[in-house]
Amino acid sequence: RPLPCTAEPSCCWTAARAAPFSSAARATAGKRCPWPNGGGNDSCEYLLSSGRFLGEKVWQPHSCMMHKYKISEAKNCLVDKHIAFIGDSRIRQLFYSFVKIINPQFKEEGNKHGNIPFEDKIAAVKVDFLWHPEVNGSMKQCIKVWTEDSVAKPHVIVAGAATWSIKIHNGSNEALSQYKMNITSIAPLLEKLAKTSDVYWVLQDPVYEDLLSENRKMITNEKIDAYNEAAVSILNSSTRNSKSNVKMFSVSKLIAQETIMESLDGLHLPESSRETSAMILMNVYCNKILKPVDGSCCQPQPPLTLIQKLAACFFTLSIIGYLIFYIIHRNAHRKNKPCTDLESGEEKKNIINTPVSPLEILLQSFCKLGLIMAYFYMCDRANLFMKENKFYTHSTFFIPIIYILVLGVFYNENTKETKVLNREQTDEWKGWMQLVILIYHISGASTFLPVYMHIRVLVAAYLFQTGYGHFSYFWIKGDFGIHRVCQVLFRLNFLVVVLCIVMDRPYQFYYFVPLVTVWFMVIYVTLALWPQIIQKKANGNCFWHFGLLLKLAFLLLCICFLAYSQGAFEKIFSLWPLSKCFELKGNVYEWWFRWRLDRYVVFHGMLFAFIYLALQKRQVLSEGKGEPLFSNKISNFLLFISVVSFLTYSIWASSCKNKAECNELHPSVSVVQILAFILIRNIPGYARSVYSSFFAWFGKISLELFICQYHIWLAADTRGILVLIPGNPMLNIIVSTFIFVCVAHEISQITNDLAQIIIPKDNSSLLKRLACIAAFFCGLLILSSIQDKSRH
């Protein structure tokens, strides 16, 4: 039977009065109570009053993210702080769990019915437990001392008691009346302390009545509910304040309802449950101080930077400009409507429809982009929408994988050409890989090492395609013009640059785009430098093939040198202005780690393209429709080797002991599974002749999907999940995914439209645009430097 709630969200808990708890009673926990109104601004109330278990021991507050504090973080937050726990044995349990976050070696020793001090002299952290098992004059006197001006007040006070009053007075109604009187006299003192300190009143957890000893049988859930209701009604009512400053710590009741059955004595919670409550207290106090990325509960909205304000002004002006342009164009269109020829009775047009002007496309694109960026900001910066932690289970990862696999196989079409890695096939490859990576991110599957290693191969496969695709283009076309370079750089970086400005994030934060950008420039420089060797030139003289191999060998030598010389790598990318692009948290280590993790795979892609195109030119391959790539014997042999290699890699990835060991070998062995997949996909003629249009559609917007997920599908910089619809995870995922995919597709269209205008084919016009772009980035660097100085 759920206890009725008052208007305050802090009372939103449900106690099952029957013992033992029924599953129905536990299932109703919190459902009858209205959640606090608003969005992320109420996340402290959510954290203190509501939530659910993900799995067995992972606590998820209602629509906000809880950070798991490490020892160093806890000490950093609580330096020079005094925390006081005052109450009975349950509060003593909470005290021990809180102290163990700071010092895990602290033992639960000392007088159980006495005060227990703790102090970390290095961090200057002081935590005290004061034994006051009843709300009486003794507790009142202890609290009253802190209200005096001459006495140093604790920064945090955690209080609560009731079970001793029930036990000593055998659950009498007179004891409840006395409890109400005592807490009424203490309430003004707590209110006064709450003006300068954080004060929390811990509501009493339910008991498991079947396990209670004979001298505790009078402590029933019905009595606990009555005492809690009294505490809530008295502490939440004040004639001077519209709302009490004393915070109700009621979430422990929800935790206890699920875990009290594991109690040893029916009264005290198991250790895992009180650790959760202690971590909640740490989040309530420390999140606003340390601002952890994956701890959105109790965090204030970050202030707008100067660059963000300027970006908002620009997009606002773009929207206004487009609306003015649209109104003028519409009025002009009305004036030029077809008119009727009175003599013939036929309509004739006064003018011919003119093509859309570049200015209109520009304004329209920036107008749409401005609205989309406003949505990005609201989702992941404005605390308008809420966020939740990820929680990995095998079903949350593998079941969606099966769904998309079925859809991908169902939507299949014939390819326009049957060459190895043709356009439809590479789009398909990018599409299914991107969908798998998205499921990997939202399910939190990085905690499962075999999945992590296979996802690393997918990222490597993207870079393999970068090496293969750009090498093939330069080798066949021989186009090393500036227009081609600018087109590629614009398409890769446009969205990321806009997000860096709007979301106030460094360029390196979106690590994949810097990675493919740098590798594109490496490929370009390698092939464009003298002597320029292209297929047309090499066909006339085989010596040029040897020259190209020398270039590739020199590139491999440079890669090996930078991979094993971290100092040289960091010196290069720590130079200004490169440092502004590749630094993350003040250093370039993250960039070095990301680059080193897949350091050989682009080279492998270039080498594969060279070998494949050479074999194709010499007509060694059979790429006709339905034909196997080689003779039957060779094809069967290569297929067998490919399948064995593919499975061998999977077995190795599943047997890795830790990420460090796997990551060390990954750069050298990831190409095995990539090449195995390419051969399996292309050797059979029938497999090369069809492709999945479903996957190919996603492949065309794979870059936008990868980048957009950071802020409008995931949240808190990919650490959590965006919550558009609280309380219904499945519906939330469906709605947020639909919006996310639509936005990614629209941004892809906007990028293509702007690329045609901003990067013209005429070299003189292009140079002028490049000068403007260079001036823009110079201004951005200056503003960024000003911001950094103001922050420091």
C-alpha cells in the first residue's frame, strides 16, 4: 500500500507496509508521485528523491547522470570541508560509506553508541559521526551549538533518526507525538543552518520484518511511514519560507525497497545500498564544484562564451535575412502570377521561373543550420532536456544488431557496377558499420572487451577506406588541384567547426574528423610532392611503380618514427596554431593516442588500392556480373583463408585480457579482419552484384551521424543518453533516434549546398574565398585566446 505523497517532490517514495515486500509493492515505487516540474534545473531534487536500478546494483537517478567519484576527486572537492553526520546506527552506516569514498582503508571500528571522528590531514577533510539515536533535547542542543555565530559550522550536515524512538517506547502513539514536538522544535534551527550549510534530513528506510529480532519487532513499516510523514510535513512547512531549505534525502527509501531483503538483521541495509546513498550525497555536494562531464545532476547551466554569443547573433541575422528574402520573393511571385488572355481565354505567363540564386541558397542553408544548432544547444548545454547514464547488457547491444541486420538484408538491390569496392558497396559498408558503432555507443558496450575490439576494427575500416578512396582518386585522376583539396576539407570539417563554436568544444573533441583530415593531407602530400606519380605515367614505364613504392616506404618509415617517438610527435602538434586544434585538456596526448591506435591502417588502404588497381589494369581480375573474382580454385582457397582469418581475429579479440594489451597489438592485426571481409564480400560474383540500399542510405550520411550523436542522441559529451521523454526509455529512444537521423540527413544536404557556393571551381574566386576563410579563423583564434585568458 503506497504512502500518499504531499505536494513536495522530496516525499516521492512508496513504502510497502506489508512484510515481506511484495513484488507489486516494489514495482510501484515512486510511480504515484509527480516528478518535480521543469528540466535539468530540478536535477538535485531528482537525485535526492527518485530513481531506479539498472540491473542489480547500478542506480539511475530520474533523468540525470550520477558520477562515480574516485578518491582523488572526492578529496579535491572536500578540501578544507567539515561534514557532520548526526543520528542513529543507520546514519552511522551512511557515515562509514561516505568516509570510504575518501579513504577505502577506513575500518568500521569504535564505540557503536558513541561519536566517531575521521580526518584526512593532507586534504584537510574532516568528517564526524555524532551519536544521537533519538530526536530529542540532546540532538537539539548539538544542533543549537552550530547556530551560534562564534562556532564553526559544518559545511554539510546529514541527520536522521526514528527507529530508536519506536523501539524504546514500543511503538506507542505517545512516542510519535513526542517525536513531532521535538522535530518541530529542531526545524527552525535546521532552517537557520541551511542558510549557510547544506542540511539533509534522511528519511527512515523500510525494514524487513521477518528478519527482525524479537526486541525489534515493534519497528514496523507502518510505524516508519508515520514517522517519515511527520518529518516531511514538519520540515517542509515554514511560515517564513515558501519552500524549506532543509533537503529531504528520501531516495534511500527507494534503494532500500529493492535491497532490504539482503539485510542481515532486517534493519540495516547491505553494504552496496549504503554505498549508493553515500555516492548520491557526494554527487549532490560535489557536482556543482568539480562539474564532472558524466555527472549532470545538480550541475548549473554553463554560461555563454563570447564566441557562442557571436554565433547566436550570426544565425539570428541569417534567419531574419532569409525571412525577409522569402517575403520579398513571395510578393514578387504573386505579382507575376499567370494572367488570363481575355481574347483567347487561355492563361499566359508573364515571366519564366528563374533559377534559385546562390544568396538565397546561402541564407536558407544558414537559416536551417541556425535552427538545428539551437536544438543542439538545448539538448546538451541548456539543461532543458535531461540525461541518463548508460548501462550495458548483452541484450541492449546484440538485439538491435539483429534488427538492423534483418532490415539490411531485406532491402537489397542490384549494383550499377560489379567492381571490387564499388560506390554502392562502400556506402553499404560505411552504413552498417556506422549503425553498429551507434548501437555500441548508446548501449555502453565499451565495457565489454570483445565488443570494444571489434568496434576498433570498424573505426580502422573507415580509415582503411580513407586510404583506399583518396589514393585511388589521385592515382587514377591525377587531380592535385586546390579545388579538390578544399572540397574534401570543407565536407569533412564544416559541421565540426560549427559545433566547436556553438557547443564550446575543442576541435580534437570530435577526434575522428581530425584523424581523417590529417590522413587525407598525408595522402595528398605523399602523392603530390615531386615526383608526381600517377597511373597514366606509370603505365608507360614500370620504373614509376618502383618510385611510388619508395614513396610509400618512406611514408611507412615516418609513421613508425612518430609512433615510437611520442616526444617528436607532441613537439610537432604542440606548435601554435596546431596546438589550438589538437590539444585536449591542455595537451596533445589524446591526439597521439588516437593517431597511434590506427597508425598503419591508412597505409594498408593505400597499398591495397595500388595492388588492386595494378591487377585490374593487367586484367588479372574477373569483375563481370556473377563471375568469381579469380578462378574457382583460387577463389575457394582465398575464401577459406579469409573466413579462417576473420574467425581467428574474433577469437583473439575475445581472449584479450585487458584493453592496453589489445590496443598495443591492434594497429598491426586489424588489417587482417578488414582484408578478410573485403575478400569474402567481393570474391563471389553474386555477392559483388548486390548491395543493401538500407545500409547504403545511412552510409551516405555516416559522417554526420557520427558527429551529431555527440549532442542530440547521446548527451554529456557522449557519456550519457539524451532524455526527451522521461520515464519511458523505449519511446524516448525511438523519438530521439528519429529526430537524430533526420537532422543528420538535413545537415548532409546543407553541407553539400554550401560546398558548391563557398568552394567554387574558378581558382581566382576560390583564392578570394580562402583569404576570407583564413581571416575568419584568425579572428576565431584571437577570440579563443581572449576567452582562455578570461577563464584563467
